[in-house]
Amino acid sequence: MILRPFLCAETACASYLFGCLTARRLAVVDPHEALVDAYLDEAERAGASIVPVFETHVQADHVSGLPALVEATAATAYLPARAGVEFEHEALHDGAEVTLGNTHVRALATPGHPHAHNAYVVADRRRGDSEPWLIFTGDSLLVGDVGRPDLHAQGEPEALARELYATMRRLLELPDGVLVLPSHYAGSVCGRSLSGNPFSTIGFERSHNRALAAADVEAFVRELLVDVPPSPANQAAIVRANRAGIAAARA
């Protein structure tokens, strides 16, 4: 299996190209519009095609590169069920599976940042079993923090914070060795105390992520709703663009 991270320093966003070189089938997770050509160039170097494009959720801090990637590759767009977008896509419910040769992807419903949010659990069948190797957590579990619940809450963040608590309990059921590959790192406004290291493991976050140390749901919600950073600049316009799915012009 190939795995290539792409970091966009301007918005502190992480996105990923991954997949099976045997079957020559690759995917991109949470693409950024500024990096579309980089994904295409890396796929060409690998001698493989980008077949699906996964979004963990409708982004609020940057314009997605999904429409441009789909336009360039004819890839299938996959989003969480009930994402509320206005373009053609396939909705992935909890437990839905997508296979890229030896690379196996399973959608895991992880609501709480918005309600419609998936993580993607990945196994590599060439490793000899179907145990998860890594998880793309989007804006749910971050390194050193969890995603903020207010950006998509329409003034009612407590309900989403409670969903996020249940999501964290579910993610912590994964084995300690599973790699955690989120969509943001330090510098992003999508969390409060993100690490400068963009990657982690379930075991490390279990031991060191202060947001996961809350004794119960009430403490978790209470801590999550204080000292919330400002919303992203142009959030409403960004969300509208990402729901509409209009590809930006590329040079």
C-alpha cells in the first residue's frame, strides 16, 4: 500500500493519497483545492489512477479540491450520509466498505464536529489479515485535541459535543497501534490545542490527549465549550462552495 501525506501550511490542513499499487487504484482523503495538481502528479509518478475521493465531512475552513479532482479523473466522490451536498456523490453509511485492490476502506460514522462526519478505517490485505492499520479521522480525533463542535452547530453546540464524546469512546475501541491521520494540525482553527506533529496513534492519544481525559460526558462537554477560538474567516462562503461542489479553475 502507498501512503502519501500532503500538508497545507496556510490552513494547517492535512490530506492524503493512498491505495494499492498492485491494482493501480488510489484514493484521496479530504483534498485541498490548492493541492489538486500535487495529487495528480503523485498518482502519475506512482503509475496509478485516483478512483475514489473521500471527504470526511463538508469543510468549513478551506475550499475542497474534490470537485476539481473528480473533474480531472472521473473518480467517484464519497461523502458521509446526509452530508447535504448538491452534487453527484455516493453516500457512505456507517460500516460501508470500498475496496482498492489490497487496500480496504471502511466508513466509521464519527459525528460531533458536524453531525455528518465519517472517519475511514484502512486495512492492507497484503499484511496478512484484515486488522486496521490506520484511520483517517478528519476533524473528529486530532493530535492532542478533538474537533470543535460549534462550527456546524447553528447555535446549539452542546448536542454535537455530546455526539463527539460518543465518537471518542468508539474510536478508542481501536487497537493502540492504529495510526491516526487527522485532517488538521497546529495552526488550524478547527481545534484548540493541536500538536505540531500532524500524525499519531490511538495508543498515544489515549495516554496523552487531554481532551480524552474527561471523567464523563458532562466534563467533556464542559471543557470543550470553553475558550473556543474564532470561527474560520469566510466560513459561510466556504461551506456554500463545498456544498455546491463547483470546481475552481486551475492554471
